[in-house]
Amino acid sequence: MKASKITYKPVGMALGMVGGLAATALFKQTWKVLGHDEDAPDATDEYRSWREVLFAAALQGAVFGLVKAAVDRAGATGVRGLTGTWPG
């Protein structure tokens, strides 16, 4: 069990970075497909409505949460395949 945890640390870190990049790209594409501007609004953008800012934040959180869960699960499954034990 200890070997799988040690193996998972660097794998998890690398997958986390790749997952962050993938989540950013997925969110940007989703934002465009929904018919909004090129860039999502920042919370301090005074020219955007509350509705748009909060919708963008909720969508971004959902996309990042989904990608993080998928990447973490895939990494753990891969480590189990290599070591024979689950890294949890």
C-alpha cells in the first residue's frame, strides 16, 4: 500500500497540472459555445452583470470539479494497474 501512495504522488502532481490546463481550455470553449464573449468575466468587471459574473463562476467551478475528479480517478486507476493496490 505504501508503494502505491509513493507512486501516486508524482503522478497526481503531473496529472493535476495537465488537468488544470484541460479544465481551462474546456471552460473557455464551453463559454464560447454558450454564446458569450471570448473571455469570461472577472468578479470585478464593472461592465458585466451580477448574473453573468455569477453564472461564469458557477460554470467554471463545475467544469474544474468535473475535470479534477476525472483526472484523480484516472490517476488512481492507473497506479492500481501498475502497483496492484489502490493509492487511497
